[in-house]
Amino acid sequence: MSIGRITTAQIYSSSNASIQASKARLSQLTAQSSSGLLVAKPSDDPAAAASILRVRGEQAANAQYAPNISDGLGWLSTADTTMTASENLVRQAKDLTIQAANSGVSSPAARNAIAAQLEGIRDDLLTQANTKINGRSIFAGTSDASSAFDPTTFAYSGPTTSTSTTAPDGTVTTTTTALGSVQRRIGSGAGDTTTVSADGLAAFGSGTTSVFARIQSVIDALRSGTYDTDDSATGPKATVTSGIDVLNGALTSISAQHAIVGANYARMTSAKTQNATTATALETQRSGLQDADTTRTLLDLKTQELAYQTALQVTAQVIQPTLMSFLS
């Protein structure tokens, strides 16, 4: 039986390979300890690097929705506050109209006083309807008009569309609706968009059918010189009386749009919570793939340093220099 001869060169080669491997591992642990990253470049762990890139892409997309949600909440919060104020103003106008319709309010001075109060309410209501955020009207949709409603004609300035229907008796009814609502994307899904503007046309009307014009008609009736003498169905007294129901209908319209704004606000608030939750989950996922465990890395580093120093010492003891080491 023959025993293979182990040469000094073989011992040196084996020892050197072991030392280099230990040194490489020591270098890797040192880099991980200083950077805090388990995977700093794709070559460290190709599979993990691919997963990290995917997670980072999801983080970037999720981060983009955060400012959209914040901006949307600003729009909807402003709309909510404005519509609450508008509802209160229309209620005041309706109460004053009821007071004016009371037979006890018979003097011109009393009617003029109520008319003056209604003028102030009309102007305040118009100011609310023309509320802006970041230079854009919250009630004019995508329009870049300086105001949603003309202060003189009360005409709506946002984009609209009209549809006509014909009744069996031949009567044609034209309905005008607003177009171009302002929306914000809050997620990656096809339906993850939320309207952040309010439908000013549906809430306040336009022109002669607007709530502003309705209040103005009551003001004009109260200041009419024929108020005490004209008892016809179209006279000043009848206009004031019918104004109660008209303003009640206007209040219903504003409240209906307010409810829509409230629903959109609730959805946006929920989206904000979900966005934050998703951001936390994605960061936890990324950290688990990429970040190094500091305590474990330091422990491994110290252990590897000891192994490396031991390997150097053992190799130095095993491979002693001989006369041949100095011969070329």
C-alpha cells in the first residue's frame, strides 16, 4: 500500500486558499458592519437583490400617492368647511324669508331691514361659492376661471354639458350638468381615484336658477313699491312666500353635494391610513431583505477576525522557512 506524498507546495497552496477565503469573508463582514447592509450590491445575493429592487419599486409608487392624498384632503377639507358655512347661510336666508312672509312684518322699514340682511347673506354665500385652494376654485371643476360664479349674473363658469329630453306632449326639457371634476390618484388600482372638487353647479345652480338669484328675487320683492297693493299670484308677496320653498330646495341641493364631499373625504382619509400602513409594511419587507442584523454581524465579524488570525498563526507554524526558501 502506497501513501501519497504531501509536498510543501501543496500545504502552502491549501493554507493560502483557506486564508484568502477567510480574508474575503472578513472583508464582507467588515463591509456589512460599516454599511449596515446585508446586500449592498447584486453580487452579494442576486436573488435577494431582485426582490429588493421589486420592493423599492413598490415603495416609490406608494410614496407618490402620499402627496396626492395630502393634496386631496386639503381640497376636500376646504370644500367641507365651505359647504357647512353655505348651508348655515341658506338657513339664515330661509328664516329671514319666513319672517318677511309673516303678516306681522308690514312696514317698509322692516322689509328693507330684512332685505339688507339678505343682501349680506347673498354676498357671503357668493364668496363661499367662489372659495379657492392653491389659486383654483373648488367648485369650478377643471376650469381655470378666476371664480366659479360670476358676481353679477351668478352664471356658473365651470365646464358643463347639456342633454335634452322630449315628453309625450312634445315638451322639451334641457338639463345642464357639470363636467371635469378634479381627481387625485390614491392607489395603483383602476378605480383608485377620488374626486376632490365639489359640484358647484349642482350645489348652487347657475344664473337665474341659482340660489343667489333666488335670494335676490326675495330682496327685490321686499323692496317692491307694490308690495302692499299687489296680491296677485306673481306679485311681491307671493314671491316672498314661494321663496321659502325655493330656498328649502336650495338647501337640500347643497346638503346633497355636501354628503358627497363627506363620502370622498372619508375615502381619502382611509386611503391615507392605508398608504401609511403599506409604507410601513414595504419598509419592513425591504429591511428584512437588505439590512444587516447589527448584533449578529458584529459577533460574526469578531469570530471571523479570530479565525483569520488563528489561520495565519497556524500556517506560520506549519510552514517554517528552510534553506530552500532562500534559494532562487
